[in-house]
Amino acid sequence: MHELAITESIIEAAVPAAEKNGAEKILEIRLRIGELSGIVPDCILEYFDLASRGTIAEGAKIFFEKIPTTITCRNCGYEGVISRGTYTCPKCGSAAFSLTGGREFFVESLKVE
């Protein structure tokens, strides 16, 4: 159910930004979502029609770009992507790493008219 609140937050961010720039209609919203963010794109799509009703975002298309999980290994210095569900460095096998990407979630861009 938290996707409804997330969807409302997307609209609350997008609509004022579009209006501030003189837009009358939002045509597209592009989102970037980290693999580990816990956000389910299908749920956002499901709630978007309801949450955007009566706003300049009503009828907009939503596009998602996945952000992969990235780490920095404290053992060997590897910096890069790891596969989802993998909890070791792909270079040395160490579990001593810092998560550097994959939890993000933000509006990347809007297409407006």
C-alpha cells in the first residue's frame, strides 16, 4: 500500500515543477528506481490514474529506468555492479563492502506541453 503514497509523492513533485515552468500538461514522467528501493513499478502504474485525476499529470505516461546495485569492496577495492541477491564481491568473494547504489528513487525528467 505504500506505493499509493509514493505515487502521490511523484505527482506532488512533478506538478509544481511543471507548472513553475509554464506547462499546462504533463505528457511523460521518467523515474529512476534502484533495485533495492523496494518500489514496485506495477503498483505505481496501478495507482497513478487514481492519484493523478484532476491534475495536469492526468493521462501522463510513466517510464521506469532501473538503477543496478553497486558496491565498493573494502577488501580488494572493486567498484561496480553486483547481481541482485549476491552479497559478496564478484572479484574477491569478500562480504566486506559498502553499498554505493541501488536504493535510489527519483523523478528523472518530465515531458510537458
